[in-house]
Amino acid sequence: MHNISTTSSPADRTSSPAPTFKQLSRTPFVNDAVAKHYESHCLIDSRFRRAARLLQILWMRDQGIPNAAAEERGAHLGSYLRADAAESGRNFISPQVHLLALRELLLREEDAAIDEDRLITNALSSMPLVFNAFGPLALDTNLATAVFRQLLPEFVQSVERIAFEHSPGRRDDRFLADRSAFDIAVHITTPEGEAGIVYVEVKYSEDMAGPVARWRERYDQALREVRLFKNPDSSILRSPPIEQLMREHSLAQLSVDHGITPRAMFVGIGPRLNRRVHAAFRVYANELLPVADNDPTRVRFQHFTLETLIDAIDVAGDRETADQLWKRYCDFQRVYDAALAVIAPKAPCSEPPNPSTATPAADAKSKTRPRKAGSRTRRALPDGQAGVSDRAEASHG
């Protein structure tokens, strides 16, 4: 029997009752036979990535989205869209979010590292996830405010705007003299009335194994300059799972130190079941010096699950977006059902694995409060056939 794993999330610290998505306690194991059955077999996929790839394939079939044709890039990857489907915006949850992504491509910051192929064509990539999860918030700052006041109630009073693939200074010696950037920068007003920025890094199927950035002398200097770390010489800060977090947190602190913003926070987000991502977040947090409550110039680090973000969007009133995001990125019950249909075809596949395997997505220690407006129901997975990975995809999502 699986155990329930629950932790307190930022959303749980608000006074409003939060709805709960039920997540499995661990990633369903997709064996080779199941992966080959759905044409999603890839030897280098982690356990989570293999399950997430299958989830994307099932979502694509639900939406009637064709996967890449034989002559197209990613044809061996069932989670790549066919060119015509990609160009028409089918990798995004709405036409409005697709248009937002195209606008951001046209007005991207100088030297921004936006991979158009991953954004438009790769369903498994974290790049379209960023737009799908935060695009609706960028288009509606009232919704964004309601979401971030749940997630960061002590830091956010209102959201003013959201920027994508942002850096306060690429290749600028005042910062890191490289192309390091954040997935999003949420410009906010704090409860004290100050301007601030929430810098966010989003992970989805990444295995956190690298590759790492070429180490620069400027990184050694910045590690001491930012005064964030217990031991700036720690090898952990230079390791593949951690060094990106170190660079981005340092960049956030330097943005405060150089007057880009008076206040900032650095946030990491990843799916609950991607244990490698959350292990990296925890290890990184352990490298940090404690931040004094009376020092607003220090940039804090927080991390929470993708499920918590989706829950907050639901509580904020956008149930449709929350439901779309859940089905696309977090409904691993469907992967469980799909795998069970292959290895035990006569078994009933519409039931959850076991009541004790479900975990609240918002990670509450105890949630007995009723939902505000009904509850999410699991939908039985139609058995279908579908799609594999390359090393660059495994590293970057």
C-alpha cells in the first residue's frame, strides 16, 4: 500500500479554504512494454519523465493533436506536435496564450535564449508550460494578484505585470556576465507599498543532471558578493542540480544590490512527483544563510509545487484554466490507468489505485474543508496508442 505524503504549502497559509486536487503519492512506473505500446519508449528518460511523456501523448490524443510526421524533427518522440498543429498554436491552452507567446517571441529581450522549436512544438518542454501556467495571469493582473497573494501573502499585495524570459542584465559585468535569465519576472507591489519582483524558475520533466554552464571567474566573485551562502566555496553550489539555482538566485540578489528593484524574491516551481527537482530545491535551500526578518534587501528563496500553483488559480476563480493545467501536466492517474490497461487489460481502470495513494496537490497536512464550488472528478482514460527523448530534451525539459 502506498503512503500519503503531505506537506504545508504557501496556499495553505491563507485564510480562504483551498480546493484540493488529488495527486498520486508517487509516479506510476511505466515499464518498457507500456512505453512501447504507446510509442513513447526512450531509454534515457527518468521514471518521472517517462510518465510525463506518456501523459503528454494522452493529452495530445484527447485534443486531436497529431504528433510529428516521420520526416519532421522529433518524429520518434510521441510528444512532439506535427508542424501544422504546432504552427496553429495547439501546444498552448488557448488562442490567447498562443498569441501572447508569439508577441513575446517578437519582443524578446536582446540575446534571450528562447528556443522556438521547444516552445511551439515540444509538448513535454517546460517552456510552453511557463506560458500555459503564467500566460493567463499575464493577461489578467487581477487573477495574477489573487494567485500570488495566496502563494506569497507576506510579499505580494498586487501584481502589476509579468515578463517572460527576463534578465536584469545579460552579459553585463555588474551581474553574471552571461546569459542567465528567469522564466518569468512578476513585477509586484508589496504590502508595504514598495515595488518588488518575484523571479521564478519553472521545472517540469527535467532530471536535474545538467549540463552545467561553463564556470566563469565572475561566478566566484558573485558567490561572495551576494552574501547568500553559508560557504561560497561549496562544491554543491557548482554541481549540476544546483548551479543554475545558484546563478539565478545570485542574479536576483544583484538586481536588488544594483537598484533594479528595491525588493525581490526567488521562487522555484516543479511538479510534486518530480522528486529530483524538489530534492534539488531542498539541497539548495540548505546551502543558504538565514535571512533576518528586519533586512528587506536580502532575496529569499522559496519553492512549491506546480499542483499548488494550479490550486491557487482555481481558488482565485479561474477553474477552467486550473482544470486545463491539471489535465495537461499533473493528472498522473491517467498514466496509471493507461499502464494498467496494458499490463492487466481486464482490470477496471477507472478507479484510483487506492484511496491511500492520493495526495492533496496543495500539500496540506490536513484538509477536511469542503471545496468552494464542487470537486474535481477523475475521467477514465480511453486506451490509445501513441510516442521517446534526446539528451538535450532530458536536460532542459
